[in-house]
Amino acid sequence: MTAEASRAGSRSDLAADGGRPLDIALLTYKGNPFCGGQGVYVRHLSRELVRLGHRVEVIGSQPYPVLDEGYDGLTLTELPSLDLYRSPDPFRTPGRDEYRDWIDALEVATMWTGGFPEPLTFSLRARRHLRARRGEFDVVHDNQTLGYGLLGDVGAPLVTTIHHPITVDRQLELDAADGWKRRYSVRRWYAFTRMQKRVARRLPSVLTVSGTSRQEIVDHLGVRDDRIHVVHIGADTDLFSPDPSVPVVPGRIVTTSSADVPLKGLVHLVEALAKVRTEHPDAHLVVVGKRPTEGPVAQTVERYGLEGAVEFVKGISDAELVDLVRSAQVACVPSLYEGFSLPAAEAMATGTPLLATTGGAIPEVAGRDGETCLAVPPGDAGALAAGLGRLLGDEGLRARLGAAGRERVLRNFTWARAAEGTVARYREAIAGGARRPVTAVPEDVDVVNRASDRESRATC
């Protein structure tokens, strides 16, 4: 049944908000929920949209999204790339028989020259796919692809989520880069952000996850303020919940981090651990993420002799992750910047006391210092150590902050609320007939190729 045909449904078919159910295409160029916030967003939002009575087709590339099972109306369509960054052979060169079309060639050429092609190439594949299925969807929701292919007519009104401008990540990595070669490499890798800035300015409806991100989308990407709408995301509060039967491990600190991404601030937390162990020798850190074999974090662990006090875990199940957070005396978010911070919301939802920096939108999630968390300046290992010492040494403070944090999440940051707010924006886009952004890219493949080639050569 086409989206148009479904509009004839009876009143018994109404969605939770009283409107007719929508057919939604939810796009994500990177969807694995175990390797980043975008995958978590797609997984939980898609489930809650279906619970509200809508039909959601997630269209994604590798690593493919993992969706919750058992929900009628929730499906996954795989839109494969060449999967150039897959483990265990990232930056691989595909065999000749793997090439299917000019988009594949563009993907490989961009990778060979040090760029990151996936936002552009996924957008081009998605446009082709959506046009072939014109009339099947009421709305297309793009999860921060921001590629040229999504400009122009994609067969339905377009709504786009920008979690935060990737230009922030780019600047932080440039600030941390050592030497001109590393700075050149960072600029080349992040060349796609020029495309994302150009695309973002032409989008009719942008969702973002916090007030901080909204302002930075205006400042960094030049998007008009009246096109941006804040819809807070949240924690799965049924899964991330307190459980007194899980024993708390003395001295345990838990964090989630991509080890050597400067944005995440893990190196400052490791330095803080070394300081706090002088007064709390049982203090130890469990990092949900991949163990680095070299780089600033590995060097800091070695410098302070913390090999036995820092553990990295990856590939754990949802249940194992929740129990790990429950077992900690302190959950920590040491990031220099976050557009929202799901780890903060999830830790608070379990009732685990939170120590967090004030980077980006973290205060918007974690709340006031001393009320629902302890808050410290970003990039300050001494402040992190002081906060850890205070929490590890005060059971009453841990209990009070843990309970208050849980209540804050329940009031403000749940996926059900996020889905309700998102549907409201879908209906506005449909009512406004936003089938085309302000400016479309040229349809001619050669012109798109030339534009893409210029973009791939950009270094800043």
C-alpha cells in the first residue's frame, strides 16, 4: 500500500496523537548501535515511533542498524556500500568484481586520497532508492547524512536530524594534532564537513537534540534559526534502571569513550585516576570502548603505571552494559564537548551517581552541580580527580545524586517523549509540503561527479 492509499484508513487506525499513521523512511549511513550515538538514536527512535502507531522502514548502510525485534511495522532495508572501513581490514581496496557503478568508484577514490566518503556516497544511493519508491513514504527522516544526494526531490518531505556539527569534532582534532602532517590528514578526512555545511543551509526542517547543539548549528553551519527545532532524546528507562541486587564494586568508575578521540576527554580521566588513587587505592576505571595500543591514552596509562587499574570492554550486550553501570560507584563523562550525551542520561537512569564536565550540552542533560550530578570544567584532570575523590568518599552524596539523577531523566529524557516530539515535526513538514529544500543539486551525473571531485580535493 502506498502512503497516499494509507490515508484512507478508518478512525480505529489512528496513531497515538490522533492523526493517521505515517509511513516513515529513516535514513542512517552508519547505524550500528554499539559503535556510536547515531545507531542508538535510530534503534530507539524507530521502536518508539512504531509504538505510537506509525510504520518505520530504516534504510541504512554498514555497519547495519540493529533494530528491536517483535514490532510489526518496523523493518530494515540494507543499502550496501563497499564497507571500506570494516574490521579486520579497514581502508581495504575492493576487488574489481565488487564495483557496481560510479558511486562505488567515487567512494574508493575518496578513501584513497585520505577523505571520508560515506556521507556523500550514502546520500547518492539513498536518493536513487527513494526516487524508485516514490509515493511509498509520507516523510523521509535523514539521520545526519547531510549529503548532496538528499537535496532536491527525494519523493517525500525531508526532515533531518543534526546531533551536533561535525565541525566541532574537526576543530578539536586539529587543536590536538601534532605537526603539519597530522593537521593536513585531519583536514583531509573532515573535508566532507564543507558539503555538510552547504547542505544544512538548504534544509527545510532540522531537528537537533539540545539547545547547545541548536546554537552551534546556527553558528557553525549557518542554518537559519527558524528552521531548527530541539527534540530532546533520552535513555531507555526500562532497560537502564536501578537494580539493588547488582553488587556495587568499591572504587569502580565507569565511562564510555572512543579512546583517542580528543572530543571524549578520556586522557584527562586517566590522569585524574592516577591522582585519586593516592587517596583511594582501590579506585579503578572500566572503559566501554576499544583498548588503544598507542596514542595519548595508552601513553598515559603506561606513564602512570595504571595497566592493572584501567580495563577496556567492548562487544558486550545491553544487559551486560547496564549491569556494569549499576556496579559502579561513579559514572563519569569526561568529554570536552557533547551535543547531548546519551551515556550521561543512561547512567543517571540507573541511579548511578554522575560526575560530568560542562562541555557542550552536558549540563543540559546532567543538571546542576550538586543537585543531580557533580560538574567540573572540561579538560581539567585536577577537577575530575577532586570530583572522583569526593564521590568515592561520600556514600550519602552518591545516594542523593543517584536518586535525583534518575528522577531528572524520567521527567525529561525518555525515548517516548523524543518520538512524540519527532512526529509533531513530521506532521508540520507534511502540512507545509516541504518536498524540496531551497536549492537542489544538479541532476546530471557528470555535474554531480565534478562537484564531488572538487569536494574530495578540499582540505579545509
